Amino acid sequence: MKSILLHVNDTEGCEGRLQATFDIARAFDAHVTMLHAVSYEIFAPGDIYGSAVAAALPQIREQAAAFRARMEADLANEDVAWEWVLRHGLPEHALLEYSPLSDLLVVGPRDAGEADTRASAMVGTLLVKARSPVLVMPEGQTAFDAEAPAFVAWNGSSEAALALRAAVPMLKKARSVSLVSVSEEKDRERFDFPPVRGAEYLSRHGIECELVDIPHGEGSVADTLFHAAEARKCGLMVMGAYGHSRLAEMLLGGVTRRAVTNPAIPILLAH
């Protein structure tokens, strides 16, 4: 893993997310591309000639330049190879443009200005369309221990298998790996890939893992997974995204939506 794409914006959690990403870059001797997307799509009712937008542009550009100058000053002495990319438009569009040649895409759990109870539309779009695995950093995360125990959420789906495969470089660094299933007996019968298949795949990459079966309690599957990961002091969770349709997940809840809305630990997802 040598190319990391990091979404940066002028929000409270950005600096911590950057420092955690740089920890990953140091562990893998990787290059970090920091992408700052500035959207000029301002909704101004009745502004049919775009005069309000035109008046706001200088201030938007000035704020973007000040943010970049502040961040670059803080990064002057970092021992990580990095570059700054400024793009105009929606963040998800810019990130998708850069994702095909990125080994990992790092984002925060919510859109700018949104409450912590609302799922990020940007993250949802990236999970479905990005050409690289997406690592969602929790708000307040300021470091990343690449050697901390890792937790793989396994439901036997092809999405879980894809996430497992994408996470191999990070799982190799972890001092222990748990491959964990939360299911009823009837669910196991529908597994496309039983847990032992995931363990066999990891073994071919020189990764030993513990197979764990956790009973589904009264809480949500996502809460059960996070509690189990925290009990094992894990620093990373790996999960397949949107095992059912994304529309069903967004309307009805679902493990993916709950997990990415307010993750307890960094969570790597692939779809």
C-alpha cells in the first residue's frame, strides 16, 4: 500500500484525521495525496443571474487559500511524502476521480455541517462507486496504531470477501486478527463463503486469524461488532459494505449505515 488519498476540509476533525493517516503512511512508507474540494454550488433562491454566487467566490477562494497555508505550515516538518490537490466541485466527485490509482481512501464519518446522527451521503457514494477501499476515521481520532489487533466482520458475503482482500496489507501489520461472525444458524446456511474460507485465504498470505462466533444479542449487529472489537482492544475493523441494496440500507437502517455514521474505531469498507 503506497498511495493514500485523504479527504481534507476546514472542519474540526480534519487535523486528527490527517495525523492518523500520516501514521498509516509511515507504517507503509506511503505517499499521501490530500484532496481539498471546494464547491461553488451555492443555493441562492431567486438568484437567477448568479450575482450572489459571484459575490461569494472571492471569499470562498480566500478561505480555501488560508486553509491550505495553515495546513502546509503544520506539515512542513512531517516525515511523510505528501502533496496538496485543490479541486472545484463536490468532494465525492473529486475523490472518485482520484480513487482508481489510490490504494486507500481516507475520509471522516460525516459531511461538513451534518450532525453525528446522520449518515454521510458522501461516504455512501464513495462506498458504492470508489475504485479503492474506504477507511472511515472516527471523529476525534488523532492516531493510528498499525500493529494493533484487527477485527474482520464476516457475514459470508462477496462484499465481506472483497473487504478482506483489500485489507490484507493492513492485516499483515496487525499483531492479531479476529474473523468474527454474528449470525443465527439459519443465516449460516446462506453463507456464500463460510468463515473457514476467509481464514484459508488469509493463511495463504501468511496471516493467522482467530475464528470467532458471537451470538446476536438484543442490540444491533453493528453495536455487537463494535463492542466485541473494543473488548479485544482492536484498532481496525474490516467490513463489507452494503451486503443488501444500498437503498434498502439507507431506508431501513442496516449494518453499514450504523457502522459508518458514528464508528467507534477506524473501519475499512469495500463493496
